[in-house]
Amino acid sequence: MTGLFLKAKKKIPLFHNRSPIIAILKYLGVMLAVCWVLNAGTESIGYNWQWYRIPRYIFTFEDGQFTAGPLIQGLMVTFQVSGISLVLSFAFGLTAALFRLSDSIMARVLARGYLELIRNTPLVVQLFFIYFVLSPVLGIERFFSAVLALSLFEGAYASEIFRAGIVSIHKGQWEAAYSLGLGRVDTYRCIILPQAIRRILPPLTSQGISLIKDSALVSIIAVYDLTMQGRVIIAETFLTFELWFTVAAIYLAVTLTLSVLVNFLESHLRVRA
């Protein structure tokens, strides 16, 4: 007992390999190295940094009144595109996954064709096709063309995540549900999907973050999201590096916030399980 007590009282080194202090120091070191490289590179081409001009494009605060700048306005459009696309992509993904697991040959063929077509063609091509070919026929605006393209693209990848989560549920859960007299729909709704969600939440989070980053491509069809607003400001001011770094920082802040929120939700679900 004395040996165990002494072992428990043994102090953990402050700077051991897994110490958060070491991780923070490494991160700061990397960021300093990146800043030095950027500064040296821009000095070699004679670039003059003008960071003091950036805040006005984010927001202004005059006479006690807050006014959103073009970058914040573009961020709101990015949120709208990403939010609607996220819901639709999960709907498309779940539908495709259920079709692939269906007993119907036609449903499996449709789901497989959708997956192969979407996953083996670039998102840019899909955006152009929907905007220039389908939107005149369907009579939809560029905003909804962008949402539809993103939803179909991300839904194809989300479908495999849903299918993997459903298949991972033990066969005994199905047998127990059928023994209770539940139909296929009720089994999915009450038994299978609630368990699968806990398992597929982390990869779905990664897919959601990818969707937010992929939404930057909607600027090529003149949707005034964050990226498009940055391009417009750069064309007017020639603040190339400052604007792109600011846009990248905003995207990083959004995706990191989403990761933290989903990690909290994942921990909450694990505790309840």
C-alpha cells in the first residue's frame, strides 16, 4: 500500500510529451514560422501590407450604430447556402442510403447511379450544369441552383456515412424489433437510426465542414457569398493577401466553432447512452 501511495503522489512533469503547454508552444512556433515566411516572401516582391484598411470591410461602428461590412454580408449568404444545403444533403444522403439497403432492384440501381455520377464528376462541372442547363428549364435562381448542386454533391458522400452507420447496427436489433411487431419504417425510426446517429455523428460533422468550405465555389455563378465579396473587394482595392487571409480566417473560425459544438453534442450523446 505504501508503494501505491507513493506512486500516486508522484508528480507529473509539467512539460511531458502530452502536455497542453507543449502543444501550444508547438502551435505558436509553427505560426511564427509561417508569418516569417509570408513576410519574407512579400518583401521580396515589394508588397506593402495594409491591414489597417481591412476592418472597414468587416464592420463599422459609428454614432453607436453597428453596420455590417461586405464580408459579414457575404458570410450571411454563406450561412444561408450552407444551412439549407446541409439539411437537403442529409435528406438526399439518407434517402440514397435507404435505397441502397432496399429490397427493390430499381431503388438500388437508382441510388448506385446517383452515387457514381456525383462522386466521379467535379463539383464545378455540376454547378455549371445545374445553373446553365437545368435552371432555365426549371426556372430557378442562381441561389437555389447553388444550393441544389451542393446538396446533391455532399449528399452522395453523406449517403455512404448513413449506410455504414445503419449496417453497423447488430442484426439482433432488427430481430428484436420484428419480434415486437414493428414494421420496417418504425424499426428504422425508433430502433436503428437513433443508434446509428451516435456512431455517424463525427463523420457527418466532417462532411458538414467540407460543405461549408465547398460553398466557396458558388461564387463562380455570381452568388455573393463570403468568397465572392472578397473577390469584389480585391478587384477594387488590390488588397490581395490581406483580404484572402481575412476570408480564410473567417472560414476557419466558423468551422472550428462547428467542430466544438458537435464535439459537445457527441459527448452529451455518449453520456446519455
